[in-house]
Amino acid sequence: MRNLFALVVAVVGVAVVGPVRLATAQNLPHARLFKPEDLGLLEGPDRSLWQKPDEIMDALNIADGSTVADVGAGAGWFTVRLARRVGPNGRVYAEDIQRLMYEAINNRVRREGLTNVEPVLGTAEDPMLPAGLDAVLMVDVYAELENPVSLLTDVASALKPQGRLGIVDWTKEGGGPGIPMEERIAAVDVIRDAETAGLSLLSHETFLTYQFLLVFELGTQSPAPATLRAR
């Protein structure tokens, strides 16, 4: 989860594997990781109105008993809503690569008495997801990924055959909250990365006011070779 106001952050360099560049979005500058001390920015009272979490979960077929992952969960704003949706018979893996975020999720889970959430401390190279997931959700994290194709390939390998991946991020049309325009990733570039990772676009949802939702399923094409994914 990422900053919901125009917080100015620095950009880092382009990741390159030998002489070969990765998929399109991988060739764009990425923002630094969201600062844990700014987590309060993610809890705005109006967020549910424009984020529309129920509609996002509907698009991913998340229901009672589902097993899902929240990748880049931050302090767990969406994790809590996923946990309520899947109920006591479901499971939510709340993943983040920053230890302070991981600890924030742990604290929230204990505070809210959520017994169906398992915090996961991933790495930039591997989200450490279990296999057999019904859905994976990534909200406002794409601009921070060092190697999108590699991560998406790992996500694809964790999905069930009929599982879905949902990527929510800021549009380049501007308006509302969100990261600076120059750090936003075009939906077409995210789609290209996902296809390289062996995923197929199921739908491009536009019901969000300031963001897009891309829903992917497992594709028939082979994922990118390991030499291109640079683990």
C-alpha cells in the first residue's frame, strides 16, 4: 500500500540484467519504498468511498472461504477487509518486504482479533507466497517494484488454475490523491509485464475514480525465462 497524497519521493535507477532490459514497466524509474512513518496517510476516512474495496473483491471472485494474498499490504488496510470477506474458513496472507510494515500488520491483526490472517515477510525478489491461492491483490505497489516480471511470475505460480490476480494502481490522467504523475505506470505496461510472466488479462475495470483495476488469470503462454527475470 502506498501514499495516498502527493508525497514527493525520490526515484531509483533502472534494473538491467546483462545487456537485456526487462518488460516495459521494468524500464521505468521506480519510487522508493513507502515510509513506515507515513502509514497514517493510508488510513484516510474517505478511502473506502473512492477505493471501493467490496467491488474490487467482487471482481476477483473473493468469497467466504477463499484463500488470498495481499501483496505489499503496508499496515493492512485492505488486509482487514479481505479477512472479513473470506471469514473464519478463509485465509489471508498479508505480505510486505519491510519489517516495520510486517510488524504493523502483526499488531493490527492482534488488535482486531483476526485469526484468519498470516503476516508474511517477503523480499524484493520473492513474496514468499504459498501455492493454491484463489486470488492475489496488489494495491498501489507497482511503481515500487524492482523487478515486476519476476514478482508476477512468482505470483502466477502461487495461483490456483482458476485463480485471479488484481492489480490496482493510479491512472496517468491525474486528479485526486496518489503518487506524482511522473512515477505512475501506464496500465498497458503492467499488462505487458503480466503477459511476459505468463498471465492473461481477464478485464480492465474502470469503476474506480482515480485508479485502474487490472484482473489477470493464468495464461497459456510460457513465463519469461529465468535469464530475463533476474532473481
